[in-house]
Amino acid sequence: MKKLWMVAAATSMAFAMSAQDSGVETQAIGVVIDAHALVDVVADEIVFDFSADDPAEAGSPLVLGANKNQTTHLNYSLMLSNGGVSDGTISVRINDMNEGMHMTLLADGKPAASLDQAAYGTLGTVAPNFDATQGANPVILTATDQVLIENIGSSYTGNGSGNGYLLQYTAHINDYSQLDADNGSQDMGTITYTIAE
């Protein structure tokens, strides 16, 4: 019985000693952040309306007017799962473009590049072949993904028009024989942007 009492006393004393306050205290903290990747174009739909561009004289072609050029902004938020590595990308492709036509794209990253990195993170750069500020020729969009923005770290562009990357679309006729009239309706194609790391 005496042995049992001694063990109990020693245990109580050790517990009391470990629970005492001291001049220095530490506390463990944990932070949980989910990886996320969100991309958005400000205009959900852009219509290239050429109904006012009909020829006025017999023998003249349909010539695409000023409406062949359209702009919008690309916004994104990216939280990488591999911190400190700027390897995120945004790619672009097109499907179901009107027969006889193609679409070209350039991007201007100056608005994004002017943002404070400490506040907005490591924003990506426009891939050289798409970079409007470097005098690149407009890139023909195809059904195959092409990298538009590269070297993205954990960052966000801000939301809405005027934020992120300015996209400059131009519609072109490449095979007049394939064109047909839509009589007030519109053919619908899809441009897809994909953000990934």
C-alpha cells in the first residue's frame, strides 16, 4: 500500500509541476488555406454583329466593319498548392467558330503588371506570342489549348471591367465560300479559358 501511495504522490507532483506558469509561454497555431483556381471573363457573351456591313453595290463583298474588334477583361484568383512557385497558367481555345471565319486574340497585361505584388500576389505575364504590348501578331485561336498567361503565383487580379488582362478579339473572314446568313439569329461559338497549376 505504501508503494502505491508513493507512485500516486509522484504522479500528482509531476502533473502539478508541468501545469505551472512561467515567464515564457508558447502556443501552437495552425492556418488552413484551400487551394483554389477561378477564372472569369467580364463579358459572358460578345456578339460580332455584321448586319450593318452589307454591301451597297452589286458585285461588292461583305467587308467586316468596326464591330470585328471587341474587347473585354480577364480576371482570376489563384492559390497555389506549392507555395512560392510561380507555375500557374491560363490557356485558351475556341470551338464552333462560324464556318469561313476565324478569331484572333491579343492580351495586354499592363493593368495587372502595375499592381502591388505584396497586396495582389505574383500575377502572371502574357505569353510572348499573345502580348499586345510587345507588338505580337494576333494569334489565331484553335480548338487546341494555347497558353495565354504564364508564370502565375498565388495572386488575384481584382474583379470586373478594367481589372486583370485586357483581351482584344478580332473576327476575320478566311473562306468567303463557307459563309452563310443567319437572318437575325446568331451562330454561337465558345471560347474557353482554363486556369491550372
